[in-house]
Amino acid sequence: MHHPTDASDLVAQLRAAGCVFAEDEARLLYETARGPAELREMTARRIAGHPLENVLGWAEFAGLRIAVDPGVFVPRRRTEFLVRRAAACAPGTGVPVLVDLCCGTGAIGVALLAALQGRGELHAADLDPAAVRCARRNLAGPGGHVYEGDLFAALPGRLRGRVNVLTANVPYVPTADIPLLPPEARDHEPRPALDGGPDGHSLLRRIAADAGDWLAPGGALLTETSSRQAEGAAGILSAAGLTVTVTTDPDLTATTITAHRPAGP
């Protein structure tokens, strides 16, 4: 199965299909496939434009292997910056209450618990049943609770006013820009996980409206955005009474917004 001519053949097929990292992808497909028939089937799906992570069934995120089911949003490497910022916002003592809305595969929650060395009570939620199933698999080991439902409505009421760190990697692509996305995202990822409404801020507005009720005093809401939307996103969170910081990581081309609920009464 590891015959070199097969390998170069596979690389050539992937390169012809426009895969920029054909050698890396060929190696990953080889290592993951459980036989020649599965390798052929996986290669065909990749050449047809399915995201590599969906074909492999996993994505690497923050040094961890995250299961990715078909039809679930693939975690992006740039979101590792959001996790680092979120870990820095967690209280240094006790068991912080962590919430991840629009959780997709649950990657943020898994990586955040890993960064905090397992210290934290994690609750994740998503509207999409496929994402919830996938997140439950990923969070079974680390021990997170996953709920199906619409944003805060999915969470147990007892968390209200107690959340120390709230991550929400909401969709932020403006509707008109969806056709400009790479076909892997545009054609194979769930539209609601990409589409942020007319200005890309539709979900963020809804989260901002309720975040103050759910955050503990001094608690932080963290979200990711594009550099050109950062100002608008920051304005929405400031208007909701939160104290906002915008941070960028040039290596990951990532922009993260941290919005704290004031600590006072």
C-alpha cells in the first residue's frame, strides 16, 4: 500500500485537482486510509472538492486531533489565537465556568480545557444536530456538556450570571461575500456556520444583547472577526456595555475581540 509509484500517482492526482499541499495531503490520506479501496474513495472525495478534514475525519487544532464529521464546520488554525486569549481570561483559581456558543466540532472547548489543564466546567451549544453529535464525541474525554439549541436558550438557566469565559466564534462572512469563499467552504460546509447576515454581524448582535446577563462580574466574551469588520464588531459589544479590546496575531492572520463585563456591582 505504501508503494512509491502509488504515492507519486496520488500526489499527481491531487496536484492536478488544484491541491496546493499535494504531498502533505497524500501522506495524510495514506496514513488514514484502512486499505486501497478506502484510499481510492477518500481521494475521489478530496478531488471532488470536499474539505481534507472531512475526508480524513479529523482536523489538527491547537496540537490536538479533533473529529470532524461531514457537514460540520472545520475548525480553522487561526482560531487557536481565540483559544489562547480565552485561556488568559480564565480566573487563576477555582473552577472557571466556560461556555462555547456556535461550538461546531467543539474544538474551542477541547483546546481551552487542554490549555487550562482540565480545570474548568465546560458547556457548549450549537443549533445544528450534526455539530452537537460531533462535539459530544470530541468532548466525551475532556468532560464537557453539549446542548442543542439557539445560543443562550440552549444553556441551563443556572449558568446565568456565572460564566467566566464565553467564547462564540460566530459566522461573520457577510451574505454577499459567501460566493467569494473557497469552494471547499462554500459548497461543503453548512451555510449557517458561514453566513453572518448582511453586514456579517447578525449573530454577534444577538449574543451581545444577552451576554451581560450570562457573564459573571469581570467575565469575558471572546469572538473572532476579520480585520476589516473588527471596528464594527467592537462597536456592537461596546454599545452592549462591555469593555472591549481588539487583538491580532499576524502569524495566524487572526483578529480576536475580548469584551469584559465590568467587575463592579
